[in-house]
Amino acid sequence: MTDVSDGNNGQKQRWVQTKVVVRDHIVVPKIIPQNIETADAFLEDYVIWTAVMLVLNTVSDAFEFFVTTLFLKDTKTPIKGDFLSMKKSKALRLVHRTVSLDDIKVIKNAMKMTVNDVLLGVTQAGLSQYMERRYEKGEIAGEDRGAAQRKKREMGKKKRLVVIKPRVAATLVNRMLSITTMTFSNMVGPVEEVSFYGHTITYFATSAYGHPHMNDNSQEQKWVRTKVVAEDHVIIPKIELENANADAFLESYVSDLTTIPLDTSKPLWEVHLVDLKTSDAQNVVVLKIHHSVGDGMSLMSLVHACTRKTSNHEELPSLPNENRLSSKSMAGYSRLIWMVMLVWNTLCDALKFIATTMFLKDTDTPIKGDFRLSKSKRMCLVHRTVDLEDIKLIKNAMKMTVNDVLLGVAQAALSEYLERRYGEKEKKAGEHESKRNSSNMLKEIRLRACLLVNIRPTTGDLANMMAKGSKCKWGNWIGYMLFPLSLALHDDPLEHLRRVKSIIHRKKNSLEALLTFTSTKILIKMLGVVWAASLTSRTISNTTMSFSNLVGPTEEVSLYGHPITYIAPSAYGHPHALTMHFQSYMNKMTISLTVDPTAICDPHQLCDDLEESLRSIKAAVQERNATQ
């Protein structure tokens, strides 16, 4: 049996029947022993030495392979292309040259080498001459020839060219190939003249393309200064409603926007002015901004900076101050114990993060989408507005933060929603399970949310953020925590809040968010944006949902004289079928859901469950306060 692969058709390697020549597999070393005992000892030493060298060489090659895959790049030379940012196939140039095989055999016999070894040596010598000529042409103007020659020799000493064979390259990922410089191959052909359907063949010239080893002048994407033409970013759609529902039309319009990518030839933002009266507002403004411009806190701050207080059109909106947790504010913890717990919790979270990236996946539930295909999906965006005072009432009674209350409400709502979805599935299958069995099923589910965390040390008010020389950091400064949701049906809805509080207390004594942010930055520098995004996407895809909470103005604001009734931010493009965003504004909290309709076909029902969970938790708190 021998290994055969069809590179042109992209088929996998396969085994085929072949004739075995035993003598080709037997190696007889030249040994001149003095006696039988010496021969046995020599043979034993030879076998041991061969085994040791085999292991050492294998370990060394494996180490070099992994290091190359991670960060060990070849020097950028005139013959090293850039395929990290390549999205379209390239037009390649194929040339050939025929030489005498007898000349190669003369060298092979004289040097006691194989034909492949001779070709590698010839290739190395040819590349040296070619690179010498290319660098000779690229001498710096005004530099004397001696200095240019010295610089060229220094560059030649620093150049690192890794040449790999195609059978080895076939096992490497595109990342590893893009880091090396070239591919080398040698194939054996017929020893005498052959014909193809009666036509005499004069030469064979085989080649391959599609791998990242072609010279190219393309560069990675980067930001450039440009002139902003506001009219190119403002879109006013023509609306023909007739008898259609206005709210449904708006949801469909916004959902359609998720399938249309932004034009990268101009700044990555759009403003859609939708002249449509809905149940919440007289008109709607839809802002579509690429996440590379900034994170949620940064973009919402920019939006708030465009508004003014309705009561005073000269003043910027007032945002509540965010209290950062510090070691001094932790009653009952000595500083030493706090540091030990911080290190331990961070270590545990780091191990869970690595395990999630590698293999630890959430349970496949009805709300976990399938994002294995790279094709973008049409997402559905819905929202619901609730009373912020109800959330603050629960927060004060349970001695929690607003974010903790929202996590508890989300956990209770998801428990009810999934219990209903599993109940419908059992009903269709003709099964009759009790509510207790459904609850037990929920407890066996692993469902984690990516909590997006603003890691800026301080945010301050808008005036300070917009001031020249401000220390506030714009752009993307977010990390995320993997938060496990405890799904269950409880007679006491406050149990959801207690469980969330215990988990979030430990998460707050961990550097998980800072760790994920720092690791992403390191990956970008070592592997590039494409591969860092791929690894991050892999981690996120092994979880179920995203969760975010943003703070908004405490009083009514206006956008160019138009009072704003609600703000509903959201995000899409990441591999989650469910994303929950909470945005406070005045005395209201807007719940914004981004869902994959193929997984969650009834997002409004989920909004109902969120609203009902908030009501039940509020009622339980009021009942507890009344009994106390």
C-alpha cells in the first residue's frame, strides 16, 4: 500500500495497492567488528543511538513547527508574499525551465546524496544569487557601494528562509504556511520517452497554487485619514406601509440592515432617518457603526455627545457615576486574603477560559445557534421597555447592583423560556413529563453568557471625556467574563438573585475581564488580527449568549431639537444566537434583544418572559419586605 494524493482536485489522500520491494526497506550499515561480542555490542549501541536521535530530531522538529505556527516568522524578503489579508484569489504566473537530469545524477553520485538533496542545494544557491540581485537593485540612493554591500551582507546573515515539502505542508494550517517563505517539491517521471494518445510528450511542468507562498504586494487593512462627506452616510428610505404594522416594518427594516455590510471605502458608519410613527416614537433614527470604531461605552458616549438636555439645549447630558470596586471597599477581607483570593479566582477563570477555547462547549439548547458556517445571517432585533424604578427597588432590597438584578431577571426568564420550549418538544413527541422533570432537565444544562466589561479605570462625565488632553480612552477597551447561568424553576423567584449574587461576587474578585482583554491584544500582535479574531470567535461560539448593560442619561435629552423617547443599542456579527443589551435612560430600562430567528423564532415571547420575571421578583421583594 502506498500514499497517493490528488492535489489538483483537492481530494483527500488515499491508500492504493502497490508492489513491495523488500530490499528497498532494508538498511545494512557498514560495520567492521573485531569479534562476535563486539559486533553485538556495536549493533545494540547503533540501535539505541538511532532511536535517541530519532526522538530528539522529532521533538526538535515538533517544537519548531509549533513555534512557527505561533510566532516565528520568516524575514520579509522580496519573494515573501502577504496572504494574511487575502480574501480574493490571485492571478499567478507560472514559468518553467528544462535542464539535464544527467548533470544532477553526476552531482548526486559524486556527493553521495539523493536527487532531492541535490535539487535543494541548487535551489538554495539559486535563491542566494536571486536575492543578491534583488537587493542590489534596491540599494539606497546616495549610499556608497561599500556601505550598501556591508548592509546587504548583514541582511543576508539575518534572512531566515524555511523551505518545506508539500506533503508536510499539507498537514499545516494556513497560518503556518503564511509565516514561511516558499514551498519545495520534487517528483519522479518516466525514464524514457512516452506518448499521450499518440502525441510524443517533450516535457512535464507541474505546479500548484492557492497556498500562501506567492509573491504579492498586498498589505493588511489599516486606517487612513479621509475626507468625510456627511451626505454619503445619511440614508432616508422610502416607506410604503399601506396597511402594514409600523413596529413590524421597523423590525424588518433593521433586520435587513444586518445582511448589508458597510462600505469600507468610506468611514464605517451610517445614519438611517426613518420617517415612521411607531408605538414608541414619532420618528426613528438608526445608527449603524462598525465595532472597530469603538466598543459600546465609547460609541454610546459619542451618541450622547451629539445630544443636549431638553431642559437646557446648551448643556451636555448627565450620566451617573460608576463606582469601581476596590480592595479598600471589601469589608471583612484583609488585604492579604483578598490578594490570595484574587490570584486563585483569576487562575481558575483562566483555566476555564482556555478549556472553553479548546473543547468545553455549552449544551446544545434551542437558543444556541449554529455558526459553523462563515456566511453571515439575518438577525432579528426587538426591544421592550420596563420601569427602572422597579429594578432599583429590587437592587436596594437585595443589596445588589443594577447589573446583578438584570442578570437574575435574565436567568429567571431564560429558565421559563427554555422550560416552555422543551415542554413543546415533549408534547409534539407525545411525551408527558412533569414540571419537576422539566426542572431537572434545566439543571443539567450548561449555559454561559459572555459578560462584556468596560475595563477603563474611569469614565467621567461627557465634558471631561471630550476635553482636549483627556485621559479617557476611546476605542475598544472591553474584556469579557464567562458567566454560568443556573437554570431552574424555583418557587421563590428571589433564589435566582441569590445564585447570581454569589457567582458575581467571586467574578468581581477576579481579573478575568482584564485577562481576556490583554490576551486578545497579545494575540493580535503575535498572530495578527485575522487569527486573533478566529480564536476569539472560537471561544465565544462555545458559549451561548452575550450580555451587556450600559448607563444612559438620567434626564430627557434631545437630538437636534427632537426629544428622545428611548435608546436601544445592540450588536451582531459574533457567533451568538442571543444577545441581551440593557440601556438605562431617564427612569426607564430598555431591553434590546438580537436573536437568530432560525434558533429563536419568537423573540417577543422572550421579552414577555423577561418582563414577567421582573414583575414576579418585584412582587416577591415587596412580600418579603411586608413580612419583615
